[in-house]
Amino acid sequence: MHLVAALDRLPSMRCVLGLFEGVVTGAADGYARMTGKPACTLLHLGPGLANGLANLHNASRAQVPIVNLVGQHATYHLRHDTPLTADIEGIARPYSKWLRTSCSPSETGNDAAEAIVAARTAPGRIATLVVPANVAWSEGGVVTPVAPSRKAPVPSDETIEHAAVMLQSGLRTALLLAGNALHGKGLATVGRIAAATNAKLLVPYPFTRIERGAGLPGVDRIAYVFEQAVEQLKEFRQMILVGATAPVSYFAAPGKSSVPTPPECEIHSLSSPEEDTVRALEALSGALSIRGVQPLAEQSARPAVPTGNITLAGLATAVGALLPENAIVVDESMTSGRAMMPATASFSSEGSLARLRVTSRRGSLMSSYRMFRVFLCPTAIRSCILLLPIRPRCRRRRPGSGATGETQASSLSAAGRVAIMSLPDSFSGQKWRLMVVLRAR
């Protein structure tokens, strides 16, 4: 509570109340993915931290910056082993690149400053600071300035030259992208490299963030299903890793390899996740003497709005047909959403470029029908996407009673665009409807 009270006295930090720790850590993950800056979570004891671990796992794998502040019992109270006592450092350690428990009020300010520096270290890290209650409420705290962030190193000249030689060899080559190579300046630079060398741009199935849309370089996602990934990658004799690690299968299978690339494919790392990917790409562009080359931009049109029974491909097509410009899409699906990226690869809208920012997380696995939901906070972004199964009433509607789903959708269409498709329920034999609401800015 003393940490909460201190935050109320600091108007420079915006506090957002979350009613569950999983919401708090998920929101911090999303904020970090889109801004590149760390958000700070405030969690209650070991059980509170444990409630948020699933999204901290996602954030850790995505290598995004987060600072966790976790309250602990007063140090002298721990010996009583009360109901909420837990090994907080043990819980936090698997997902924290930096972990510390403050021991005195005079050290807490420095501990907090070091946690911020650690979180900002490329490519992004989770830093967890545990603050015992008596350390928080005691006098003697000192504010410590936060040191400047450390600059990420640039790969060696030899590494860059070898990548240039590979791209000039004439062999079929793929550039596997991650981190800053998937948006902004990095994407523009690697797009020019691909256009000049006929290299293929790929992204691993799990990625942190990607900017997509008409006028931007096209990047294909490596398939989730191992056999499909093997087929997709069989043509490549060289693969250059740009802030990424070499692709592997999610799971092992008897008698099958864990590596989808061909045995004869040479894999070379241009930049590791800890190195400066954008500067590495700029150096590679210079080594290739690329001047005046424009990236091959996506030119696809919007798909038509589908009708009829729900299918996974139809669901993805509906989103692609109705998606507003500059939308942020949070893709939580692992199986049912595999058609989403092809359907939303790029589209033109009213003569202007439509650009799509996507974040992919390894979290919730949603079923194809009942559990498919995506919620985005309308206060945080300029458009909102809602995928929600709506079950009609089992009894006949009486005259003058509430509106049906169709009339509700008609009223919603005044604020945005709505598509309704019927969905057969294989469990109960009853019909569901899926309403896709896309609210304009």
C-alpha cells in the first residue's frame, strides 16, 4: 500500500488499475511491444506474481522490456509463514533477466534505477524488484537518477561481409527477421535489400510485432505445422538470421527432425537479438552498394465480405475485409487463426495506404468456435476489433421484447462496420452467430 500511495504522489507516472494480475502483465507486455519502452507492473506478494506468470512468459519469449515491482511481507514477519508467504524470487527467476530484493530504504532508489536500465537493455528484458513492506514504509529513501540506456553493439565487419557474399552468390536465400527488422526503418531497409538480391523475407511463427500493409515489404510467416514449414523452406540453400534464431519445431515427434530447414541450408547470423539490427541492416545495404532500389511493396486488394456458415478461413477473410486503417491486431490464436495473416496481408482503402500492426503472443489457445475472442482496449488505440460469439435466445421472441442480434448489429453499424455469419454448434445442435464489429476512428 505504501508503494501505491507513493505512485499517487507522482503525476508523471500514469497508473492504470487492473483487477487481475494477468490483465496487468498482459497490458504491460502489449505496451512494451508497441512502444519499445518498459511498463511497470505492481503485484501483490508471491501469489499475485504467480497469477501474472503466463503473460510474463509471453513477454520474456518476445524479449520486451517490463519492470515488475512485487510487494513482500516485512522481513521480520516472514518467519511466521503466514498464508500468503511465498518464495517470490523463486517464482520470478525463470522470467526475469534481472532480479533483486531491496534490503534497506537507502538502497531502494538505486535498485529501482538499475531495474529500469536492465529492462531497457537490448533487445528488452524483464526486471523484477521485490520490496519488503518495512523497507517501503521506513524513512531514508533516496531518489537515484536513471543512467542512460546502453547502446546495442553492431555486428563485426566480417559478419556483415559474409552476409553480403551470401546474398550475391545467386543461391536461393531467405532473410529471417525479428525485432526491429519487422517495422519502421528496419523493415524499409531489409525490403530494399530483398528487392536488390531476390531474397525472401520470412518471420518466425512466434513474433513480437510486425508492421504490414499496402506499400510495405511483404513478409511471409513460417508455418506452425512442422510438415508445412519443411515444405515452405525446402527451396532455400541459405538463411540469414536478422535478430532472429534459427527455426525449430514447437514439439518433438518420433522419427522426425526438429529442424525444418534442409540439411544443406547454410545458416548465418547477421545480428543476434542483443545487437543493433537496424544498424546491421544499414551496414549490409552499404556492403551491397544498394542505391535507388525501392522495396517490393504489397499491392493486394481487400477481400470481399464472406457470408454463410463460419469457417476459419471465412473468419479471417471477414477481418481482412472490414479492418480499419492503422489498426493494432492482437493475435492470440495458435491454431484457429492461421489464416489471419494471409487474409490481412495488405489492402488499399479509399486510395490511401492501409497499414496493419500485428503482435503475436504464445498465450491463450482459443477453440475454433465458442472461445474465439479478441478484445482491444478502445481507450488505448484508435480502433477496436471485437470477435464475439452471440447465442440467440432459445425461446421465440415476444412482440415488443428486446432486439434480435441482427437489429443490434444494425445499430452498431452506425458507429462502424458489422458482419454477421451463422455458426453451426456441433455440441448442442443450436445456431450461434459471430458478430465482427470494427469501429472507425
